[in-house]
Amino acid sequence: MALFQPRSVAVVGATEDRNRVGGRPLHYLRTFGFEGKVYPINPKRDTVQGFRAYASLEDLPEAPDVAVIAVGGDHVQGVLRQCAARGVRSAVVMSSGFGETGPEGVKRQSELVTEARALGVRLVGPNAQGVANFRSGAVLNFSTMFMEVPPQDGPVAVISQSGAASVMPYALLRERGIGVRYVVASGNDADVSVSELALAAAADPEVRVLLLYIESLADPAVLAQAAALARARGAAVVALKSGRSAHGAKAAASHTGAMVNDDALVDAFFAAHGIWRADDVHGLVNAVELYLACGLRSARRLVVMSHSGAVGVVCADTAERLGVALAELEPGTVQALARIMPGFATAQNPVDLTASLLSDGSMFGRTLDALAGDPQADMFLIGVPVAGEGYDVPGMAADTARFLRRTGKPVVVSAPQPAVRAAFHAAGVPVFGHETDALAALHQVTRHAALVQAASLREADASPASAVPAAGRDTRRTRTLSEAESLALLQSAGVPVVPHRLCHSAREAVQAWQELGPDVVVKACSAAIPHKSEHGLVFLDRRSEEEVRGAYEECVARVRTLGQPLEGVLVAQCVRGQREFALGVKQDPLFGTAVMVSDGGKYVEVLKDFVVLLHPFSEQDVLDRLATLRIAPILAGVRGEPPVDLQVVAKAAVALGRFAAARSGQIASIDLNPLIAGAAGAGGWAVDAIIEQEESRHE
Amino acid sequence: MALFQPRSVAVVGATEDRNRVGGRPLHYLRTFGFEGKVYPINPKRDTVQGFRAYASLEDLPEAPDVAVIAVGGDHVQGVLRQCAARGVRSAVVMSSGFGETGPEGVKRQSELVTEARALGVRLVGPNAQGVANFRSGAVLNFSTMFMEVPPQDGPVAVISQSGAASVMPYALLRERGIGVRYVVASGNDADVSVSELALAAAADPEVRVLLLYIESLADPAVLAQAAALARARGAAVVALKSGRSAHGAKAAASHTGAMVNDDALVDAFFAAHGIWRADDVHGLVNAVELYLACGLRSARRLVVMSHSGAVGVVCADTAERLGVALAELEPGTVQALARIMPGFATAQNPVDLTASLLSDGSMFGRTLDALAGDPQADMFLIGVPVAGEGYDVPGMAADTARFLRRTGKPVVVSAPQPAVRAAFHAAGVPVFGHETDALAALHQVTRHAALVQAASLREADASPASAVPAAGRDTRRTRTLSEAESLALLQSAGVPVVPHRLCHSAREAVQAWQELGPDVVVKACSAAIPHKSEHGLVFLDRRSEEEVRGAYEECVARVRTLGQPLEGVLVAQCVRGQREFALGVKQDPLFGTAVMVSDGGKYVEVLKDFVVLLHPFSEQDVLDRLATLRIAPILAGVRGEPPVDLQVVAKAAVALGRFAAARSGQIASIDLNPLIAGAAGAGGWAVDAIIEQEESRHE
């Protein structure tokens, strides 16, 4: 991408003052060793910051690869035309006064982008802090940060919609001694998107970690491409998608006029594509050192080693909070440890070397040797609560670095002393100030690796996922199908449906009872009345001819009273299972077909115990996600109950996803509630459903 | 306490080598300016580390206030006797080889403590890293940490059972530039306990924050005293009680041979006494700067101010995760902000100064002035994502410090640049590297203040709480009361009980039905069969004479088949309410009478949606805690349902606590399940209960 690797740069609105927007890029291009051509545009001066100045773009000796536009907002459109005339194909628009200012600005921004597209000029911005490449020194960016925190090239890219959110991670990474190659802030993100910029950064083979800050995601398909590219070469993508909370979404909307994405779909999208979702700026940077040290490596069982028992205790607590299991060491390892450690130390996990480490420094390396071969141990936290005089800190650091290289397994060190951290960092070992950050990094990298593996499997398995759904269709109208129609469609989709008959007379109803009984449910079927129970149109446990006949006649009478059409009366078998689920399908204009699976019951919305998956996904994906529900232990069987048949739930979810995705212009939504699942192996049945159809496909 | 303020110290086992346990304290006493007398005991030398040495304790010219014992474990008992002979009343036993080594060591430790008590010598340890007072330089401690991280006196005390867990917080605090007065590690905690040491530190009027690390709490009553003392002078107590998880508890047990406390009771105890429970070492230290800056100040509504919109968005998300509300600014404040801020900035909370701050540095102070008077705004996060050349950082720091002094409200700054942090720190403003730590500190201090207020109210209200229950009574036997007996006791305790009759004939049962009907529950009453449902001994919804009579006879027949005694058959009114709760009472040998209130239903144990309170507590305490349940929105009324009558639950919980506490030698446990509560105002009823009574009170 020319924006990242320009050979020549013009700065329109160039000034001598390096503290102004039009002065900073020139200062940085000189300071950070950019070797291409630099063309300040300033009609009033011969030189700007020592570079030869030009009166206008048309005076330039060549068409620059990129133009930085740092003029007043009113002048941007004029400069854009000059860019096009001079053959400039990319511009970084730092000028503000666009979408961020309100409706007027939104209109102006839309005109700017329309014209840029017509002219064939790609824009970063407007209102962009700009792009920076610290390898080439192409720093087309006005952030003060690079004046204050010296850059160093490295294998990390920070791609952000916000300027502040691009330099906060930068500063925190640099404080940890980590080099950063790209720092990009796309501002209003109106043309070249954060996803496209991520794709360009992912294409750089030396970038191993991409950190993204997103307030509004407009083109998930492009981000999915970036994630696939990163995944293919083992690079990690971590994204902070803010605006999760109601207040956050409101703040994001007023920050960049951003549209708000449905947060559960964002979660599902990131998970599907192997992107780790960070909760905050700290979470964005915390694990970077570990990604760089060991790559994306899946692991489940933690070993904690320290010369303090308290570290082991605290880590065991924190690991449980994070859902990380402690490894049960193999007997051979325990024996080897027992030979190394003094009588009273615990040759178990957590491994406690005790203060004996002070008198015998070799214990540290010998203990690591004993642990290296244990297949149970697949990630490590080494706690160094205190060290210094009397301890061989450089030796411990070297031993740990060797262990890391030899095993390739994820290892982190926790040390509260800055000097101890510096020694481990110098040896190339990921090191943290406290156990909580260290364990959070281990948890993130190893779980992220599992996500990435699953995404790769899906990619290999599936026909190419069309992550790009049909264009927005807010103006379309939908039609609610009746229960009978909805159940029929579900059945055709491959979802097991409760045996039932749509009856048009009391006689038919009684006949249906005779076939389906001994007990049946009788309910009115009317697309106009989706919430039947509220109107007393559901009769449970009908067990006799009279009861069935009576229910039938009540249905007819009540629907007539409501003045609604009646398609018939449904007589359905009474099915009894172990647990009720609710499944929903939504066609999202950005993310495609999303399937929600939730615990059933009347408090679904309040208890919020649900998962969302984006089509395509596998039955195993559903089972993996169901295992994260709060009710998971109940589903697995408690109090002597058998486990619930989750296969039937997973199959139904996959079937609904396939069915709806293949009919993305026809099926608007599906609400299957409840699906009653029996004990494992006993199957389950869709008992009620409402499908909304698109009214017309071609308007 | 002489241990903290000794005027003279003997070191038994003194050595020249400052890297050995017997050498470190001498080195520290000299280095850190201890002005009292130092007496190394070493029969082989004239001087040790420049101090005049003595052959034995009896040769000393005076009885030293404290003896440090740094001899082999086998020799400790002998030295102890010499101490007593020379009139030493306090000793720090650094020697290991006691409880931490296994059953033999436990026995040896118990003998040591018994003898010390007989001799009138108080011991810290054994296996203790020791005590340190950095005001006086009385550092009777062998940690390497003080060689590496220079001490500075300050208003913080770290009191720990573990050596490592005492110096990790110390190092992290010192890295943040915070001074620490006491660092104490009591090791096996066999005589002078961490609670007693906390009490001593709380008595120092200059200590404003106490940080505790506890693996096993043996004397909660003493810790409660320490908390009360701290509370009385506005000092904060933060405790990391580890061993929360199963693995953590196991690790703690093998670390110090510690007994494991019931974790939910620990939570309840800390909450009752206004002690904030930290989850980890980071959580122990993270808020210290804020405690020191603003004290314990309760606040609910957050204002976020920054010159980046992204900071506002990210903080809004994080605040929601923590349960912190954003303030709705008053109209006057919004108008004042709108006058200060440029057209497009958001004069709302989060407050976004935008990049205009760069061109007009005075905006920062003027915005703070506008916010200072808003009563809605009671805590503040100021985000400084980037600053430096072009920004007036010292001015911003001074403005913030002035704002802090003027309003007295909690204020934190988040800044990823170390230099910016240093400027705010120098001005006395609490500052953090990222928003998450900053918000976590605000959340902690303001909620902690609310806990402390509630504890003070309880203290003022209540008769002195006897936090010390009767001594352990593991050997006592208990007797299970029948349901009828249990319900009768509940009624006497003031808990509303479902109307019922204990019947001894079918005729009586029918009569009871006639009084209590139209529908009743019939159940066998036998103390020997606490789980009636499992044996088919509960008959719901009996509505006729035949049904009641039949149920009565079934009860009699089935209990006979089981070969158990039958006290009678209970006939109870059918009560229908809105929600079922389970209440439990436990008499804990350490913490006293604990009352658990939980959501009802058969999955109570799995879903773990419960609260625990320690007697004494108020109805308001119960209501406050119930509001933290996951089902709280359901209890408040959803889907058109009225709110649940939580008053009846709160009253029942208080009544059970009072009743059981007053009978701590008689009532062993109460299991009330369910309590059926109706809609608000409609009351509720205890429907079933099992009480276990102590078999005999005086064995």
C-alpha cells in the first residue's frame, strides 16, 4: 500500500512550526530518516523546515505517492481536485470539520468521499491523525506522541480509528521495550477503512501482532480477509471494539458519528475469524510480548513455579478466576522435583522452591529441566517475588530463555522489581509486574490460539464463507408466517418438529388427538396473533375428546372475538423433555446470518445466558459455546439427572443457520421458542416458532 | 507494640555475612538509621558488622526489647529460654523447620508456642521474614528486597503471613513512588498473629492504609478490632485473603499448613467490618495512591474528561463493566462547558475537549472549574492519552491538584506516557498508566467508603457484636428436628410460617383440610427422613376429603415401609407466591452466625446465586446484598410482573440470624427451603425447614 510505503510525499499546508498539524509531518519525515522525496506545498516560502517548498501541487517535478492535506476544512475539496490533477492517488486528510461536527459536516464528508472516488483518489480521514511507518520513516502523522516517546521499529502494527487510541497502545508498548512499525489513525474512516489498513499491515511479513481500535465496523468482510491473511502466517490480531455499553455506544456515536454495531454480533464475528477481543487499552497491549515470544500456541494446563508459596496460592486463585487449569504433573516429574527440592518444599504444582533457592541457585535451572519434558505441563508462570543480592538473576533469566527456546511453550515471568524485570526482558523472556497481568497474557494467547485453530479448520472445511451479505434493506417489509407455516419451513430445514396437525374442524381436531394422543396441545393458528398465550389461545394437556373439542371451539370463538383471521387450529403432541431452549436467527446487513441459542424460560432476556454464532459454523462450534453458558453444569447433568441432548440443539442451530443463510433475501428472522430437548440421545422437538419473511425480494 | 518500636534489639545467630539470615537484620539496622541499641550475639567474635558482639544473651548490659532468633530450628527452644531468663518479652523467630515442614514440625511448633506462653515471651514466627519499621529503622527482617528497592517512610503498612507477599506489594508501591512504614511477615503466624500485628499498625496515627495478606485467619475478632480502630480514624484496610479456589486452598495448606476458611464467610466478614477484599497482589496496591489523596470517600457518579473521544468511549465501557454509573451533568454545567468548548466538542459526560486543547491550554483548567460545582459529579477520571510539546503538562497537573484540594472528591488521571505520569505524581495527583487501573481504583475507594460507612452505622446501632463465638465443637453431636418442630421454632423466631397442622389420624387431616383448604399439601413428618420428596412423602394440591385421606394413609404406609418413626402427618395450606428462596444458617466456629440467602429452585447449588451475611446485620444490609444477585432484575419485576416482596425475605434473614446467634450452643444449623415470597406487600411464608440442634450443650 502506497500509504505505508510511499517513495514521495507532498504536504499541503506545510508550515515551519513543528507544533502545528502542517508542521509535524515534515519534522517527523526529517527526524525519523525518511529517504524518499518530501515536497512541502507553501506558496509563501522557498523552504519549509529545510525542505525546498513548492507553490502548488502542479509545480511538483513528479506526482507524489501520497499527499498530506493539512489545510482548513473548507479548502480540502479544492486540494483534492489539485491532487487528482497532479496524479496523486492517495491522500491523508488531517483537516477537521467533517463528520465529527454534526449533520452539516456529515454531508460535507459524504460529498468529499463521493468526489474522491470519482477522481480516483483514496483518502485516509478526514480528521485523521495519519499513518506512520517507523521502518521507512514515512511518518505522515501529527501526533505529539512521537516527539515524546522515541519510536523503534518492531513487529507490531497499531491500526485505529481514533488518534488517541493509536498512540496510547504505542506508548504502553514502548514503555515495555517493544518496537512498533505502524501507527495509523484513520479518523472519520470515511474512505480507506481501518479494515483495509489492517489488511495492508497484515500483508507485511514482518508484522506479527496487529492491534486494532474500532468504534464502528463498516466492512467486516475486509477485516475477515485481514484476519485470514494474518492467520495464514501465524500473526495475531487483537481488537478493541469499543462502544460495548449503552453509554459507550452513545459516546462513540458522538465521537465519530459512528453507527453502532450489535455487540453480540461483533463478539461472534471476532470469534469466528480468530480475532481476540480486548476489553480495554490495557488488554490490547498486555499480551504482545508473549505473542512475540512464543507465537499463537494453544495450551490448557498451567504450571506455576516460584520460590514463594504465596505466589503459588495467589496464582492458583487467579487461574481459577480466568478458567485456566493447573496441570497435574506426571509421577516422573514429581519424583525428579522431589530429588531437587528440599524436604519440606512441595514437589507439586504450584512448585515451591522455597527460600532454599538463595543458598542453591542451581535449583532454578534444574527445576526447569525437570518440568521441560512433562507433557501435562503446557504453559508456565515463573514467579520471582524477590531477587537481587544473593540470587543469580542473570542466570535465572538465561535459564528461562533457554527453557522457552527448548520447549517452545508459553512462559511468562512475574516480578515486582523493575531491575529483575529488566534482566528477564533483556534475555527475551516475557515479563510482567504482577501475576495477574502475567496470567491474563497466558490465558489470552493460549485461548486465542484455540480460536485461530478453529477458524482455520472452518476455513479448510467450508465453502468460502460469504461474509458479505446483501446490501442494507431497511426499507423492505416483512410478513409474519403462521405457526403452521413456520413449523413446516423448520421441518424442511431439517429441524425436528413436534408431530402436529393443522385442523379446520372439531372433527379433524379429535381425529388428530386420536393419532397424536393420549395428551395433546391445542392452539389457534393465526399469523396475526404471534403471542398466543397472552390471548388464552393455548390449551395444554387435553386428554379426551371433549377436552379437545372444547379447546377447538374456544380457539375459534376467541380469534373471532379478536377480529383476526384464523388459519386453523393446531393439535400437537405433548412432548416432555429435560430442558427448553430458545433459538433465534437474524439477518444482519453487515455480519450476515447470526444464530442465537439461549436457555429457555420466561426470563431469557433478563438472565442473558445465551451464545451467538455467525454462519457458517459447525455443531462442535455450538457445543463449545454452550459449554460457556452459566447453565452448562445443568446441561451436563446434575442432581442425578442425565445430561441434556445438546446434539439436537447443535444440529438445529446449524440447520437454522444454513437454511436462513441460503435464503438471505427471503427469511428475515426466525424465532424458535421453545426447542424442548430430552436426555442425551433422546432427541428434541421444535414446539413453536415464528418466521418473518421478506415481503418482496426485488423492489 | 515493642516489636514495631524497639529501643534495643539483640540478634541471636548474628553473622558477618549480610546475605545470610543472621546477617541481614544487622546490616539493615545500620543502613536504615536505627538509633537504638544493637546487640549481636555471637560467642566467637568481638564485633559483628561493626557492632560490639556478646557471647550470650545473659552477658547483655540490659534486657533488649526484642530478640531476633536466627539460629537452626533445633536451637530455637533453648534460645527462647535464654530470652525469658534475660527478661526479653518479644522475639522474631526467623528460624525454619516448624509447621511448614509437616506433622513433626507442627508438633515442634506447638511445643515452642506453649513454652513461650508459659515463659511470657511473645513470638513473631517461626519461619518469619520479620518486622520492619522504616520510620525508626528498626528493620528486623531478612528480605533481600530492602537491599534492592530503597525504602522510604510513608503512611502505608503491609502486614502479611507470607514473606514474598509482604515485599511484592512493597516493591510495587515503591515503584509508584509511595512510601511504606511497616513491612511485616509473620511466617507460620503461630503466636503473634497477623491480626494482632494489623491492630498494632492501625494504632499508629500516621498509617492511613493497611494492606494485609492472609492465607488463614484464626482470630477474626482481633482483625475486627483492627478494622474498627482503622475505621475510627479514616484509615483504609485492604486484604488479600488467598486460597479462594480449590487449588489455591490446597496450595495455601501446603504452604503454611494453614487451615482453610470458608471463603463465602471470609467475604461476609470483610464486608461486615469495612475491609476491602482484593483479588490479587495488584488489587492490593492499585488504589493506595487514591486512598492517600482523597481518603475513604463514597461516590456513585463518574465524570470522564479527556481531549480524546476514544478515552470517553473506552471509559464508559469499563465503567459499565465495573458497575460505575456516569453522571448526568446539570444543565448549568452543560451550558458552562458549551461556552468553553469548541462547537463540535461534546459538552456532555464523557467530556471531550478535542484536540483544541493543543491550541488553548486554558481550556483544561476552565473545564475543571465548570465541573467543580456540579453536585451530580462526584468522582472524576481525567484521561491524558497524549501530551508533551505544545501542551502545558505542568499546568494541567497543577490545575488537577488544585481541583482535588478544592473539591475533596476522588480524582484519578490516566496517562500512558511515563513523563506525563511523573508530572501529575509530583503534583500529588493519583495517576495510572491506563484507564482500567484508574477506574478500578476509583471504584474500589468509593465502594470501600460505602462499606465502611455501613460498618460504622452497624457499630453505632448494635449492641457490641460478639464476633468471637464459642470455641470449636467438632466433637459435638447434633439432632435433626422434624419439620413440625422446625417450623414451630421458626415461628417463635418471628419468621412467617405457612398455616399447617400436625395430624395423627386421617380424621384430623381432613379436619385440617377443611380449615386450611380449598387445597392443601400433605406430607409425612419424620425427623429421620429429612428429604421427603425423594421418598414420595409429599402430596401436592389435595383438594377433596378423599384426596387428603388417601395422602394421609399413603404417608403412614410408606414411612412404615421405610422402617422409620412417624411423628405425624403435616397438612399445610397451599401457598402460591412469586418466587422461592432458600435461607440457611450456619454457626461457624470462627465467624459466628452466618445467614445465607439464595434463589430457590432445584439448581441452587449449581447456579450459585446467593449472598452470605454475618450476624448482626440489618434488613437494609440484606436488601443491598440481594440487589447484587443475578436474579435481581427479576426480583425487581420484569415482563409486567410486580416486584417480589423482598422485605419478607430480609426480615426472615435478620430473624434467623438473631435467633441462631442467641442460641449459638443450641442451634447448629437451619435450612429453610423454600421461603415463598409473594408480590411486594403480600408477604411470604416459610414452607419447609430442617433445624439441627446441638445434642448437648455441656459435654
